[in-house]
Amino acid sequence: MKSQQLQILSLNAFAGNSAGIAPDIAALVERRKKSFGAGSVLFYDEPLKIVRAEGAHIHASDGRAYLDFYNNVPTVGHCHPKVVEAVRKQMGEFNIHSRYLFDVAHDYAEKLLATYPASLSNLVLTCTGSESNDLALRLAKKASGGEGFVVTKTAYHGNTSAVTEVSPSSYKQGGPPRHVRMVPPPDPALFGNDVAQGFADAVAAAIAGMEADGIRFAGLLVDSIFSSDGVYADPPGFLKAAVEVARKAGGLFIADEVQPGFGRTGEGMWGFSRHGVEPDIVTMGKPMGNGYPIAGVVTRPEILADFCADFGYFNTFAGSPVATAAALAVLEAIEEDDLIANAAHVGRHLAARLKRLAARAPITAVRGAGLYIGVEFGTEEGPAPEIAKGLINGLRRHGILIGAAGGYGNVLKIRPPLCVTTDHVDQLVDAMEELLG
């Protein structure tokens, strides 16, 4: 196979050469290099300078409005007026940490928990998905008595020390430590017609190998739409067998809903619900506050109580009045704007158009659910990341923003704000058709 697995932050990254780009952008890139150093990552062959955004569009300093098919953080739309007003109003009243009582946090918790199975009735608020997954690992270790985790081989779950260890796609060299075992994503190309059994067998083998090395199993951690692996959603229900394997081995199932959650799949609020399973722990992040930092962990009361008997947990900025006001406005906007139904309707149109395009383009698969779609490119020689990268930069020139995923960087990752329309989808696919010739 001609391509090697890529580190996630390298996908579609700006190469750093400012030659040939607009002088004002080149100057800002140089300022960024000096201030932020080697940790700075930018997108596209020519980075964008953003000046404002609304709905499904981002406006850049070049005067163009770009259609956003990449960013799942503004899940209800960029600068949604309901969220903007909620933050403005609460910031003008008071903002403090959560060791005081204030109504908005409880209003939010009750409304959020009502979207979950009854057994998942306790919420811990954090600031980022990384913090959520870090806490989830700690909860699973305490509840199981183990320390070993099974993840997919191109998973990304965050950037704390512990969460980086369970995020194989973050590694530029080497790989995860001994207590983390990797399994392939639930890819029909690997497992054939029985993805459920194939993936469950892979999880069972990983657990057996771990325990043979004297490491006690703690949990299975997956993003329920396998985003970084290249977007794997089907068939609905395939995840259930692997969860049963994990539980029989004494571990917990952690559903990372940072990517598929909040209605993106068009089949309910949470990606795990497509599989007929109830997680032991659920983590949330990015879309929760539509751009305002808020994240969280939902779990069963006994799991949280067991953890809190031994450890305290307090996070100064988590669950603040402003953060929970933003998050409450997001839930209300999802309902009022009927965004889950829109994700289903527009997602069906998107998938149908892409599958028609696949009949005459080097597309080897169209996968996903709702408004989370992966388009895989390949040739007879193998995965074709050069096609995906060419499309990403070509679409940018057409006024459309998009990104990549997958172990070879050959999957277009389509995850727009949930307010996009079928007209927006047609604009995207028409541009893809033109670029692919």
C-alpha cells in the first residue's frame, strides 16, 4: 500500500511557506509563528483570516463568504442569535464558579439529562472534550479496578496526557503505551458482511492480549461514529456485540459523543442510540456551547459516587452561569429550529448525491449518518490522499471549507453546522463534480 498512516494534525495542514500568498495573510502568519511557535497549526495551502460568521457561512478578510462544511463546533449555526443573546445577558448579570447555586445550571442539567436513558442520570461539567475524556478514564479505572483500554487505531479523544495515550492518531512517532490496545475501525473492507462480529472479535482479541500481559481491562472507548478513523456508521447496531464483549470482560463502555452528539446523525440526540446500547459513561464537548467552552460527562450515579468516595473533582470554569446559559440555548435552538430532522433530511440528500458522484469518480465509499459523512478516495494502487487534499484546497477556492480524516488522510470529512440546506449541499457536490472532472 503506497500511503502511510498520518498524524491527525498533519491532515490539510498549512506547509508554512508564505511565498505566493496575500501579503497581509503572509504577515499574520509570520506573527503567528513568532508568538505561537511550533505548536501552531493552520489549514489550507493559503490560510484564511476570519472576520465574522453567521449560520452556515464564514466571512474572510478576502471579502468572500465561505460555506462551512467542516466545523461541528457551531452546531446550531455560527453566531446563532439565541446563543449570542444568552451569553451576553448572563455575562451582564454575573459569572462565577459552580460552588454557588444559580438556576441556569440546574435548568440545563435537567434538560440535558432528559435526552439520555434513565440510568444515565448524573452530569459532571467540564470545559473541553479532553477534560471529559480524562475524567471518563478515571471513572472507568475506579469502577473496574483495571487500567487497560481498547481504542481504534486512528482514534482521537483529546490532548491531556492520559487522553493522548488513548489517541493513536496524535502520535507522530511510536504509539500508545502497553495499557492501550488498538483495534481496526469497523470497516466492511476488513470485516466483510459481518462488521458486528468482526469488530467484536477484534475487541475480544485486544482484551485477551492485554490480560495475557498482566494488564487488567478497564474499558472500551470509542467515538460512536468513528470520526477520525474515517467515519464508520453502519450498519446500525453493529457496536452492540463489542460492548457486550467489553462488559463480559469486566470493563465499561465509554461513548465519546463529542463528534456525533447533539443530533448530528439525524437519528436522535446521541450517536450511541443508533446501536441499541446504553453506555456506562458518555463524554461530550465541542458542539455543547456552540463555540463557548463547555463540555461534560454523563454516567450512572453509582459510578460517580464510587469515584467521589476516593477523589474530589472541581473545575473552576466548568458549569459557570455563562457556560450553562450558552449550552441551554443550544438545546433550545436544536428543538426550536428542528435541527435533528434537518440533519436527517439534508443528510439523505447529501448521501444520495455523493453516491451518484461515486459512480463516475475515484470514490471507494460514502459512509456516515445524517450530517456526518465520510467520502473515501482510492485508486487501484490504494488510498488516494492526494485526491482528498486536492479537493480540500480546490473547494476552498470555490468558497467551501472542508477537512480530511482516516488513517491515510484519504477521506473527506463532511460535518457542517446542522442548519445547512439542500441548496448548500448542491453547491458542495456541484463543486466536487467540477473539480473531479
